[in-house]
Amino acid sequence: MNLQQLRYFKAVADLRHFTQAAESVGVTQPSLSKQIHSLEKELGAPLFERATGALTAAGEALLPIAVRVLADVDAAHREVQDLVGLRRGRVRLGATPSLCVSLVPPLLRRFHDRHPGVELHIEEGGSQDLVRALGHGELDLALIVLPGYGMAPGLRAEPLFREGLVVASVEPLLEPGDRLRVTDLRARPLVMFRAGYDLRDATLQACHEAGFEPTFTVEGGEMDAVLSLVEAGLGIAIVPGIVVPGRPRLVATQFRKPGLWRTIALARRREATLPHAARALRDELMALLREADRDRALPSGVELL
């Protein structure tokens, strides 16, 4: 078994078509088929149903292993390249939507100014999606919400800070200076995030712990959609306090102490070598947070851990 065979195998598994897979890796279809046949002969089992291109049981078992091996090889290749003074390289960062519009832009601006030759790839998604992408080797780092929602044993997360959650609405919910109890939301319809979204889980957990089942007017959106729906007067939503100042049509109402909080962490694969450029990005992130804390420039409701 060699890396070329694994790359050809993954291409066919992704495209479910031998000719298209051969074109994607730049070889002829007979050459690709020969390598796949050699791999099957070595393993002692067919990997594909030739009529449909579907994976056999043996192919299903090999695919996640091949993905991890190829990801590790790519990481090793980037690591060697990155050592050339970070003049080139690539960092693949995942982050939740609220962090993509708050923390990530200044972080990438600083990093790009110092290392303009490094390619920056950003993936926006919920923590569950980002954890899955990390496990598949598709990301180097991810800013996620703890507890990680099924964090795989092969991943680890470093807590960075916690941020307060507030209720976003178009009209003030209380008199100035008053604060909400979660039970105050019992009779108020909510605009709800899509299934698998961190804030949906946080909202449902808070309501259930307060002893009631919330009602929804609309559900299924991500951050921008939910905030826009609240602005349209379709309900209220529990969101990070950091996103409301950028929406002048919205009012943020805080919860009574101890309040509602979520913890943001930087996650990575536990055993994989972190590429040099990704380590530099992590260092830049930590420096950014330390400087903001020192200069008392952290947004209201954000506390370093």
C-alpha cells in the first residue's frame, strides 16, 4: 500500500466514478484502475462495486483511515515548507459565526500583516461541524464552544475565554437597569437557530433547567439570519452579547446573575503535528487576547480564562 494508491482510492470514493477520479488526480483511467486493483489485491477484498462505484464494506472501513493518513502527510509536507521563514504555507481555521464577525477578522489581519505569504482558509460553522472537520483532518485549528458536543478522543481543546449571552430584541424588554430571569422568556416566542447549532443547545438547556419548553416563531437559521429575523419583529433570541452592538436596530437585555455564559476554546487534533504556520496563528491569537485584556479592550461580557 502506498500514498498514491490511497489518493486514487479517496478520489474514487469522493466522486464515485473512475473516469472522473482519474481526471481529478491527473492520470489516465486505466492507470488509476490498475492501482486500485493492486490495492484491492494487497488487502484481499474489493473496495468498490464496479457497476455503481459505491464503496463496499471494506472500502467503507478503509476510507476514514485513508483520510487521516493523507491529512497527516499533507501536514508533514506543509510543516517542512513552513519552516522556510513562514514565507509560504497554509492555515485552515474554523470558527463559529459569531466569532467570524468579532474575533477572527482582527486576528487574521494581524497574522496576514506579519506573514503575507501564508494562505488563510476560514470555515464558518457550528461547533459540531467544526469538530467533525477537525477529526477528518480538514482543519488545523477551530474556535469552538465547549463542551465540544461529542469531542472525539483524538481532539483536544484549550479554553480561551467565556462570553456572556443576552436576549436580543427590537424593543426593550425591561425597565433600564433591570435584568431578565430565564423564566421571563416562558411566554415570549423565540427565533431559534438550526439543529446542531451551539446557541440552540444553550437556549434549550437554559429553558429546560428553568422548567419550561420554549415556543418558536421561526427556526432553522444561523447567526445573521436569526438576527435579521429578530430585527423583523418575529421574536427574540439568545445570542452572544458581542454581536448586538453591530446591529443598531437591536436591544440587548442581560440576564440576572449568575447569567448565561459560554466558553470558547481553541481545538486541534491531539496526535497530529500542528503545522508551523498554524502554531504561529495560535501564538498570534494568544497575544491578541493578552493585549486586549491588558489594555482593557475586551468587549463587555468577555472574560479571559
